[in-house]
Amino acid sequence: MKLEMIAFDADDTLWHGEIHYQIALEEMKEILSPWQDPETIDKEIYAIEMKNMPIYGYGVKAFVLSMIEAAISISGGQVKAKTIDRLLTLGRAMLETEVEVLPHVPETLEFLSKEHSLMVITKGDLLDQTAKVSRSGLASYFSLVEVVNEKTPESYQAVFEKYSLDPKSLLMVGNSIRSDILPILALGGTCVHIPANTTWEHEMVTGFNTAQPGFYEIEHMGHLPNLIAKISQG
């Protein structure tokens, strides 16, 4: 197989992402503890996120808006302005936090970029995601960076048509079966799954067939060059 492009997801593939949401959620549970128990708060915020997703999309800003709505709902409208301000401060901290690159990522990208074209395909807020690429110190390895609202076969296909890329000559690397793997397999592409330590409930998939053609899984990014060599040869 001749690889025309190697594409990477961003959050929890190149750098830590979900852990920051989990930390903020734990603080939110503490803030709202006078009104409700942690399990109920978990369910409420998730339900509100799912309801708001078609309008707000993904990312920290969408998460903060949903946190504020959840705080008002859970408290029965009793939450005070200083509490809302505390939630806004949580969101700002998430946006400004240091981008912590995952192990083996810099050296792997440096090695692969010498012989392959690399790109980022991620979803979420355009400003936040492009800023993280820049702040990560990895930007020089990528020839293209694309931020989409949702990862579906249609959105991927639009990106590929934009750059005249054949999905059958592309390798996608990511941590989410739902967002990084299934859409690419549907387009006839090849995928490498690198499981993350923490995965958002919305991204989980049950009953996925790991034996299907075009799917590979490795423990961490450091194993990617050897796998790509095997894929290219076979």
C-alpha cells in the first residue's frame, strides 16, 4: 500500500485532552454538592451536553455553556453569580492550560515526516484546536490542519475532496473508534487505533469488530513507524 497521507486526531492522540474535562467535572460536582449527588450531576451534565451538541458542537466553550445550564437546572435556579463565575474560570483555565504532548509523539512525528506527508484532522472549536496545534510544538510536522464540526464519513470526504486525497491511500491514527476509525473504514481507508487512558462516554462504541480489514491497534505512538512499514510493504 502506498500511503498518500497519514492523518492524526489531536486530543488524546497527540496530547492529553479528556483528562482536563474530567478534572473540571469533578470540581463542578464539588460546587454543586449542596444540591445533588455526584452520580446525578454526571447524568445531568451529560444529558445537557448531548442536547446542546447540535447547537454548540464540541470543545471547551460548549462544555462551559452546558456546565452553566446544568448548574442552573440542578440548583433549581438558586445558583449565584459567583458560582457561575467560578464555572467560567474553570473553562478559561482549560483553554489556557499547557498542552501536554503524549509519550513518543514528537519523535514519532519527526521520523514519519521525513518520508510521509502528515496532517491533523480534529473536531471542536476552530480557535482552540488550532491554538493547541501551535502551542504543542508539533505544528512544523504537519502540512495540513483541518478542524471539523463532527467526524462523519461525509465530513471526512469533504476534507479529502478539498485536498484531492484518496481515502484508500490514507492512514488515519486516533484514539476514538467512533470518530477516528468507523468513518474512515466506511470510506475504504486504513486506521490505527491507539486507546486512550480516559475516553468520553460519547465516544465509546460496543461490539466493534477488531478483525475487519483496514483496522490495526497499537499500544502507543512509538509502535507506529514499524506498523506503517509493514502496512506499506504488504
